[in-house]
Amino acid sequence: MPLRFLFGWITLIAVAATSHAALSPVEEKIVAAVRAQSGDFARDLEQAVQIDSATENLAGVRKMADVFNAQLSVLGLDTKFIESPAPNGRTGHLVAEHRGTKGQRLLLIGHLDTVLPGGNFRRDGDQAFGSGTSDIKGGDLVIIYALRALHAVGALADTQIIVVMTGDEEAVGRPVEVARQALFDAAKRSDLALAFEGAIAKTGTIARRGSTSWEIEVQGATGHSSGIFSSAMGAGSVYEAARILQEFYTELRKLDGLTLNPALIVGGTETALNRTGGTTAGKTNITAQSTRIRGDLRTVSAEQLATAREKMTAIVAKNLPRTSAKIVFSDGYPAMPDSAANRGLLAQLDQASRDLGFGEITAYDPRARGAGDIAFVSPPLPALDGLGIRGGGAHAPTEWADLKSVPELVQRTALLIYRLTR
């Protein structure tokens, strides 16, 4: 092949690798702005993860809000911290708003808190480890970096965008309708919602399961253990608790997409149980009088939740001899149902990904996804989740984020926001 043709092919390949035929000149500038700042992402993620903002650490959650507040305010967003309106052991939420009239009004959702304490950032090549790396301080930074790129090229001008980062997503305050008032208020001024829980491969989340907590208290006769099984003593509370859990396992597993997790259990002569632990007392020669169980229930729809609650209540009411039991449900997150409007948003994300050269985006199976704040606003808003950083190990000491995915994810988000707000 003549050298002039060889050099021509090399030039064409180079151009193809750095430009996107489907992008407008402004969109090309947005991509360039993302690339220019991507090197700072790991530094900002480390700063965020080093802050211990576990839900119950109110000072830490507020400190995390202050960091993101500073990063959003320089982009022209009006920021405020809304204190928790109820004495529920939660601190509040960060709300930042860019006011305008152009295009659709967007609500971008993240959260400040983590399940486990922070302050444990560690990097190994392209993997960043620590509490909040992927759930979801990395996702919060995807929001900030996308908005920063749009701001750099003047594409934020006259757009209406509200960012809400809740302070208690991992353990929502009570009552829920009060704890989520800031999110409800923002939704009323928005046309659609995007949430930044972790991205999973090449997918977007158009539906999520809801989450409900439950607690069972079992009572039985007590006395010398030699009397168990007798008509006077009966079965004892522990056997009754075991019967209930076994029937839950047998019957509730039949409902497609449902999971039921008994997370905490204590049994003995005296018991106490709270959200994160419990206490018990007793001896091997005393029949346990009290057993308590706490867990969660995750369902794909309101209808499935109603069915599950009915089945669980009926099972708890049966009772072995000389025992009694009661169950109390505490609704947390509703399910986010699949909808044509949500699929329409996924199609736009898919097109943005293809135009950027990153390939197809498909819908993620909601049965494999937990609950999230976006379900409080969708419905009624069309919504899409799973736009945060890729990673794994959420809610565990091994939590990590994939730093090499950052340029792709931020470009994709910035382009989607730009197109939705034209």
C-alpha cells in the first residue's frame, strides 16, 4: 500500500477515535469538557469517602452535604440544607436548584449517607475501595461532574435542574411522608427524574422493588425445660418462631421477584431488639418465653406487597400450643413500576450511549435491584435510575468503584441532560 494511503487510513482511524459523527458541535464540546476534568474524579471521591457519613452520624452527613454544596454552588445552583423536620435521628437533605425555562425540568437524585462508617478509602489501580465509593458518593460525583461539564460550555444556561441528595436513604426517617417532603416538593417542579445509584454493566433501571420492614414478637409459657412439649408448657417461643420462619420460606418464595429476609432474631426469657441489634437472657434449662424477629420484605409491586402481607399475617396467626405471635409492618420504600414513559427515557439514554460510541443500553431486571429514593417520585414522574458509577460490594466492607468507567458514565449523563433540556 502506498504510504500516502497508509497515512490516510491512520488519520481516519484517529479521527474516528476522537469524534462522534452523531454529536453536534456543542455536544462535542461537552465530551471534551468531561475528558478535561476526569483526572480529578479519584481525588474528589477519596475526599468524599474519607468523610464518615453513615446515616446515624448526623455531623458526618452534614459535613458531606457541605462538600457537595460547595461543588454545586460554583456552578450557579442555589443550594440549601433542609434540616430534618421531625425528631427522628436524621439530619436532613441537600437541595440545589438551577432555575430556567429551557427544555424539560429535571430532578437529579443522590444521597449523602452510607450504611457503614467511612474514612477507609483505598485505591488499587482502577479500583477504589471504601464505604460509599459506589453507593453512592461516586454517583453523586457523576451528577456534579456532568453538570460541571455542561457549565463549562455554557449549556446549563436557562435550564431548570434540581439536585436532591437525601441524608437518610440507607435508613429512611419516620414518618416517611415527612422525611421525604423535600423530595416530594422538588418533584412537583420537575418533569422527569434521574437517579444515580450504581450503574450495572450496560443497563439502565426502569423499575425497582419496594422495601418494607417487619417485626414479629412471639410469646410462650416459661418454666423448667423438662416440661416443654407438655400440655402445660406447650412449644415455647423459639419453636413457634422457627415454625413461622419455615412457613415464610416455603410460601413466600413462590411469589416471583419477592425476597424476604429475617435479619435479626433473639430468644430467651427476656428479649429486646432494635434496628441494629438486640439483647437476650436465659439458661439452657429454662424454656424461652420471648422471641423477636426483625427483617425486610422486597416486592415488585404494590399488589405483590399486599399479597405478601396477607400471607405473612395468616402464617403468624396459626400458633403452636401455648404460644402467641403478632407481626407489625413498617412501610419504607414503594416499588417503582415499569412504564412506557420510563422506557422512553431508557431509549434516550441508549441513543446517547450509542452516539458516544459506548454501545447499547438495556433494561436491568428489577428483581435484582433493591429499593431507592426514586420510587417516591416515580410515579408520577417518568424516571430512570442506575446512572451512577459502576462497582460492587455495596453495604459490605469490600465495597468498590470502577474508576475506569468514569469518563463513559459522566459523558453519557452530561449528554442525556443536555438533550433533555433543549
